[in-house]
Amino acid sequence: MILTRSLDRGLVGEEAGQLLLRPLEHSDAAALAAAYRRNREHLAPWEPTRADEFFTTTGQSAVIQTKLNLYEQGTEVPWVLTTAKGIIGMFTLSGIVRGPFLNANLGYWVDEAWTGKGIASCAVAAVVSMAENELGLHRIQAATLVHNAGSQAVLKRSGFDRIGMAPSYLQIAGEWQDHVLFQRILF
């Protein structure tokens, strides 16, 4: 099973041909911690409240270990989005259920310096392709905060349909917040 994709978005200069979506590795802890520190303010309104430890190499080592354990159990696939300079995002299929459901939840973030360039849409398309062709999933669902128009646009461009509203769905930025629900049927 090949879970790596090179993403070509017409980048120029030293970044050309360097955008890669690949599975998360133990060795990513320092680079992922640096990416989270660099984007701490940018991500704060869209994520759960994080303890300071989360933004350290040690904290990310623990997160990575948990994610890789879930990967081994078949319930999660975590990817990092990288350039020649390091990690610029993370994409995850979590809560994978087999049997008659064949479903997963999609979550993702992209470095603030890379937003608005079509990178998230390109990476989501790659995840959708791998979910269907490599993982054999039937459906992917995603949830966004009601006011997260950027993420909703990414999902719509990627063929997701809005399916409803979930009141007080997740605790984000310290508050239980409503989310818009999306799904994409793969086959």
C-alpha cells in the first residue's frame, strides 16, 4: 500500500517539485513541534486548547506515538505535508471503521504561510484518492466550525457535500462549538 503522494501545484524556485504528502514518522517530532509553534496563533481558533507541552519535541513525540499506535490498529492514518524546508501541514483520517461502514473522519491544517494557494485542496484530493484506492473506504466525513469558510471551501472543491449541523459538536478554543458536517461518498 503506497500512502505517499507528490503534489505539484506549480510551485517555482526551490520549492518546485518538493511538496510531499507522506505518512507521519517518529523522526518528525522536532519538525512537527516547530511547525505547531510557528502556527500556534494561526491554529488556536480552530483547534482544542493545547498545553505548552504539546508544542515541544517531547510533546510531539508522545502525540506521534499515539497516532502510530492507532495506525497499527487500523483506525487512523496520519500524514504530514512537507516541503524541502520542513513540515507545513498535517492531514489525518481518524476513527476508521471497517465492516459495513467503511468510514473515516478527515482533519487537516496547513501552515499559515501556505494558506490560500490551493495546497489544502490538492492534499485533500490526494487523501481522498488514497482513502478509496489504497484503504478501500466508502465514505469520509469532515466537520468545520460554522465560521470556517476557508475549510468549507476546501471540502466543497474536493467533492464533499454539506449534510447538516451538529450543535456543540467539539470543544474548540476552550468552548463547545457548533460544526457544519460534510461527507464524501467514494464509491
